[in-house]
Amino acid sequence: MMEMHLERPLRLGRTFAYTGRFRTEGDEVVHRVAVATWPFTPGRELRRRATLLAPDRLRLEPLNPGHGLALSLTWQRTDPA
């Protein structure tokens, strides 16, 4: 059996990224990772609570802060369509 040891590659510093499709379920956003940097793996589903702060601002927060990697994102539209 092979033992896995996750370690952040030094070249990534404090950055992370992932992309893929998403869907909404109530006030949750579920991202299905297609391509990503460490620590996200393709095929993984990431669940976030979505809160609309203003017409042009959206916050995504982890459902269970303190369990693993807990990152909050705030998106703001810079050019309203």
C-alpha cells in the first residue's frame, strides 16, 4: 500500500485556484473541480454557502469552518452588465 503525503509545492506560495462547473442547491454553491492547483483534486465537489451582500457582491464561505482548509471568497463585479 502506498502512503500519501500532501505537501504544498513551494512554487505556489499562498495561492490556489480551481475551475469547473457549478450548481446551486438552496443557499449553497457546489463546485465540481475540473482543473486545480494543490490541494484540490479533479472530480472533488466543494460546497460553499453563498450570500449576496449587495447587487454586485457575492460571498462564498465554507459550510464547516475549522474542518480542513477553510477559505472565504468575496467576489465583486467591477463592470455592471
